[in-house]
Amino acid sequence: MHGYTDNVAVIKQGNKLVVKAPMSMAFYNSGPVDIGWQRGYRKAALLCGSHEAGKMAEKLFLAQWKDKGGEIVEVASIDFKSVTDFYPYLTKALSKNPDCIYLYGPSEPSAMIVSQARELGFKGGFLLGSQCKMDEMAKIAPMEALNDTVGVCPVGMMPLPLMQKYNASHKAKFGEDAIPTSESAFNYEVMYIFAEAMKKAGTVTDPYKIRKAINDVLPVGDHAIRGMYKVTSEGQFISGYFAIQILDGKFTDPINIDPGPWYEKYGATWMPE
Amino acid sequence: MDLFLQQVINGIMVGSVYSLVALGLTIIYGILGVPNFAHGSLYMLGAYFSFLLVTAGGVNYWLAILISMAALTVIGMVIERIVFRPLVNAPHLNSFIAAIGLIYVIDNVALIVWGPDFKRFPPLYDQLYHFLGVTITLHRIIIVITAVVLIVLLELFIKKTTIGSAIEATAQDRVGARLSGINVTRVDMWTLGLGTSLAAAAGALIGPILLVYPAMGGAVTLKAFVIIILGGMGSIPGAILGGFLLGLIESIGGAYLTTNYHEVLAFGLLVTVLAIKPTGLFGKAH
């Protein structure tokens, strides 16, 4: 059973048949957090959505940033369904002089927050949670405004040969503007993993045997577009992960971040109290 | 950056848009006695029409606003004719439900036609001005000025024209207006058209600094209702004052207390005013 989420709660329930392809939100956050820290940011303001995932992102970032020794100057929660203007939120956050702003919310409104923050004179950086898709944000906000943002690399830009092949056939089939998403890429690969695991286990009716066979079929050859190479005992698939930045008005090369050490340190189900 | 002054400016900008939306809603309520819950959906249509005219049609932004207002006037009149007029003599609840039904119809048609994506206007007036520690874009200044001009024009229209006088008379006393020869059914239609065109103007004005998407009306509908209840149902000065008041309370309250609770502040104000004056600031007891 594949649960598509970056929330570790689904594999904490103890159902031995559940697997999930997206890695934990905390791990996705760790890329922008580390890069932001290396850039010298110390004071962070948070503008996260008030939806459930937004609240989780807020909790994780607070823990991760404080863990580094960073300071949190403002925490504002935005109800994207009812907000009419981001200026009041930004005015307040910018009055605390943050070095960087952490965002977690739908890509397009997040892009508007970035644009409006620049209008109000914010010169710092943006650390983006995994819901903010940088390629979609680039359609809304000008690249100059998006300077100094760092977030999760959009799947279409990942330097993985199989992913690039998938990207090309996705574009051929659905048009140039159709951006392949993490959702489609992960689910595509998981479907093949399940099929191969069924072959390996020699059964289509015994889910326990199929689940057990998963590790033996990874990676699934030409279909391993995101390169899932391992599934943990809790049911977490481990795959490649890249962060990406926008500097000088351009996307930088993706930065490869090995999930190995992170998962060794925190485990598949880490969630701060 | 001066926090207080900047938040005052932010509040005035949002407040001017709230006022426009609430004005349309309040005159419709004043004449038809119907809370038009679909008002925000018509605001959304106004934003979409002007967006499409500017991007796909290459039309000048100001002309696009005028065309959207005209188109929405017609749509408002059609809605009065086919949705609300047949319900005039039905129990009041029927019009309420019809208005709620309209939200689903309009929002879903928008979803089918334009898809769920967020649209952004091309840059129009994004020059920045700095004064007294405050930053404002030209478009935001334009919004406030245009909203004020429209409010003044509405007031002149009601006070100086025959149609306006007919609307005012009908709002004061429907039976009396009919006795003095006013065709109140036609007044209903004009009023819905007029109110809807104000929503369209608000949507077209704020569209470029926000995003345009099918669900954008929901947030303003709720706020517009808070405003007209606060100001007194059917009261024009109440809607104007209420709009600016709500905008300012949201932004200033957010600055000194917490932005997380700006809606608590808005509704807290409503509850307080109603506890002291149950008919709203300018409302008259019936």
C-alpha cells in the first residue's frame, strides 16, 4: 500500500504493509536549512500556511533552526483561503529585520509573498519548504525577485538520466507547459516497484510476501526515475534528493544531498515534540 | 520602515477594496432584501474578465475595468431576472438558498472554463514610492484613488439621477415608491446590476496585486458581510466606514498583537459593536 505523503505519521501507525516514497518533510527541510545557515543567515522569520502541512512545516523548521543555534524573530501563520493581501504580514515580519524568511504554502501565493517582500525592500534570502515548487514560482514572480531563494529541486530539473528521459516523454505527451511533478514521478516508479515485487514474490495475493520482496527488486531498472534504492523497515523508500538555489537571476546547478547520513541520525519517523 | 504608518497605509488599501465590495452588497440588500452570498463570486468574475481582456485581448487596463464593469452589470441584471425575481413572493429563505446556490454555479463554471490555476496579471504599475518610512507601489495608490472616485460617483448617481432617486426611494419604502409610480421591479434589476459592477471594479482593481483564481471570492464575501452588518444592513455610509475600519483593524491589530488572529480581531469588533448597537453603526431599527 503506497501512502503518498511526506508526513511520517503514516509509517508510525505500525501497519507493516504501508510504504511511502516521499521522504520526510524534516529531511526535505534540512537542505534549505543547511544552505541558509552556510550563507550566514541567523535570524529567521516564518510565514507558513495555517493548513495541517503548514503547521507541521512550522514546527519542524522551528526545531531545526533552533537546533542550529539560529534565532526566530517572527512566526506568522497565513490562511491562504482568506488572505487578501500579504503586505500586513510582511510589514510586521520585516520590522524584525530577519536575514531570511522560511515559506511553506502553495507555490503561486508563495511567489507573491516573495515579490511583495522585495517591493517592501527585503534583501535577505528565502528558504522554501517542499510545498513551494520553484519552477512554478518562477512562472509567477520575476527571477530577480526570486534571487537568493533555496528550496527543493523540481523533479524536472534533477540531473538524473532516467528522470530526464521521463521528463522528455512527459513533455512530448502532455505539452511543453506540463511540468512533471514529484507526485507523478514517485507514483510512476512505485507502480513498477510493486509490479516487480509481485513477480519476485511469485504471488499477487499475499501482500506480506510482496512487501518483503521490495528490497530485492530495487532499483527497478529503467523505471527507477527517482532512483529509489532502499526501503527501510518502517516502509520509507530512500531515493536521491537535490536542493536548488536561484542566484543572480538564474537557477544554480542542483545540489546533491545524500539522505543516508540524515536517516542514520534521525531515523525514518523523527518528529519533534 | 515605520511599522505603524506602513500598516495604516496597508489597511487603507485593503479597506478601500473592502468598501467597494461591501457597498455593492449593501445596496443590493437595501433594495431586494436579499443577502447576495454570491457577491464574491461576481467579484471573481470581474477579476477574470479584466485579466483576460488585458492578457489575451491586449486591451488597456482601464478600458478592461470598464468593460468588466459593464459585462458584470449585465450579468447582475440577468441574475436578478432569472434567479431572484421569480422568488420575490416566495418565503425569504428561498432567495437565501438561491444566492448560496449561485456561488456553486459561478465558481464551478469558472473552474471548468479557466481551470484551478492561479493567474497573475502582467506588471502594470509597479513603480515604488518611499516616503516617511513607508513603501507603496503605484498600483496600490491607484486602487485607493479609484475606489474613492467610484464611491463618490455612486453617491452622485444616487443623489442626482432619476434612476438613483428611484433606487433611494425604493430602499426607503417599497410600497410608497410603487404608489408614486416607480417601477420597483425595474429598480431591483438596476440595483443588482449596479451592485455587481462595483464588485467587478473591486476584483479588477485588486487582481494585479493578488492572484486571480476561481476561489478568490470566498474570502471577500465573508468580510463584506462582516462590514455591512457592522455598518448596518443597507446603509451606504456604514459600508464605506465599515470597509476602512475592517482593513485598518486587520493590519494594525495584526502588527501589534499577532497576524495569526487578525480574523479574531475583525469578528471581535463585530460582536462588540452588535452588543452595544444591535442594528450596526448606521442601521435603523425596523
